[in-house]
Amino acid sequence: MPLDPAARPIVDAMTANFPKLGTDVLDVAVARQVIAANAPPPRPVPRPMARIENFTIPGPAAPIPVRAYWPVSTPEPLATVAFFHGGGFVICDLDTHDDMCRAIAGETGALVVSVDYRLAPEHRYPAAAEDAYAATRWIAEHAESLGGDASRLVVAGDSAGGNLAAVAALMARDRGGPGIAFQLLIYPVIDAAQDTASYDENSDGYFLTAASMRWFWDQYLGPHGDPRSPYASPIRCPDLSGLPPAHIVTAECDPLRDEGEAYGRALEQAGVPATVVRYEGMFHGFFGMGELLPRARAANDQAFDAVRRALAALAQGA
């Protein structure tokens, strides 16, 4: 696949600072230490918010840490986003995705609640999925007290977080709520089978590797998790009808490209409005690099515009 020339030095630098999971590095603790030691420094001047608060909410097994972002100069009640960070179900946290949450809040005018769900392998499937659903339900039930509007609730996430956003939407449909207005799925993990053409075409050389994804799935599912469960692999759900509309971002040079696009087609076939936009020459992780890559900025603009339009349509319908 032809990587955008502007992206090559970024991909090379990211690859050099990221452990080769599933090949050279197998131990989770070592992987997390290496990643933490090579994490980029925080932005000198982060995007301003009206308010940011860290707190915990009840979870199915233990309290779940969350971080809420209130945008500047947006009147309440605010549309509300439940956000789930990526990291293969194994790494990353509230801090690694702080910039992305600030961008979502600032560009959409929504209250964003970022969820620090339990990580594998200490907590294997379905721990993260159940945390995601519990957090989504709590956010809906307490939106008013936070200055939010539960009738305009969005689930969003990148990579493994995109999986959890999709799964939270499935669980909400299957378990009687809460109502979800929209899904923003950024290069989502959708299928544990890992058997698409993009896994072969983009198996190595574009930061996220096929070997790393196999390792992530092994940590998440363990020896007993069912890879065919719809709450692990949403595309395996036999009935996708009744789900909220979705905007799905994919990257050409990403092992996950085909499964994200297949999920968009499956949603449409089930009667669910879904927009899928592939960004040519881009790689897994590009979405948060709008200041460095024009195509990342375009992806941001399109994704946030999709959220704004969906929320505006709801407001007009009310």
C-alpha cells in the first residue's frame, strides 16, 4: 500500500519507539513500561476546556475511573459523548487520549466522558465490554446532573475503543437502553478472525502490525473467550438492525481497514445509516495527528461534522 510520503517519518518514529508485540515482546508489563518510557511529551498548551474533572463511577466489578470534558462557550444541556480509548484492550488510558477527547469536545460542543475501562490480560473479555456498557448507561442516567442531554448520546472510540463503542451500542439495544443517537468509530477493531485482505497487505511496515493485533486479541480473549461472540466481534452479530447511525473512519495502510469497512456495509444492509470514509495513504493512529497531516485534519473535520449534523438533526426533531 502506498503510504503518504508525509506520514513515513511519523510512522518510522512511532515504530522505533513501540515494542514489537507478539514477537520480540510478549510480556504485558514490559510492553507497558516500554510504551510509557517512549510516550511523546504532553502538548505544551493543551486545547482549553471550560472544565475537566476526574472521578469514578460504579462498575460491574469495581469503580471505573472517568474524565469529563466540558467545552468552552457551549450552552447546556450539552450533547454527551461516551468515549473509549484505543490500545488493543491492553494499553493506554485517560492521559494517552486526552488530546482526542479535548478535540471532540471542542469541535462538537459536546460533553465528553472518557472511560478508563479494565484492561487485559488482568481482566479478560468481557470485562472491558461490560465496563463500556455500564459506563454508557451511567452517563445516560446522570447526564442531566453533568449538564448533558441523554437524548443526544453518542458513543465513540478509536481502535479497541471503537470496538467497545460498537459493543456498547449493541448491548444498549439488546438490554433495553440507554438510547444512543450516533456511533463514531475510528479505525475500529471489529472482528477477531483477522482474516481480511488488509491483514495481509498491511501486515508490517505501517506501525500497527498483524502480529501485534494477534497478540492483543490473545491477551483480551485468553484461552476461553469466544472470538465469535458479537460482544467481542460485532460483525458476527446476526442482526444489526435497530442500531444508531454510524460514521466509520478507516485508513488505507491499516490491518483493520477491511473489517471496519465491512462493518459499515453490514450496518447499511441491516437498514442502519452508515458512512465509511477511507483515508488514502494513512495508517493506524493517524486520526490524532491533525496538526501534522492534512489528511488527518480532513478526517477530523469530516468526523466531527458528522457528529454535529447528527446532533443537529436530533435537536430539530425535538
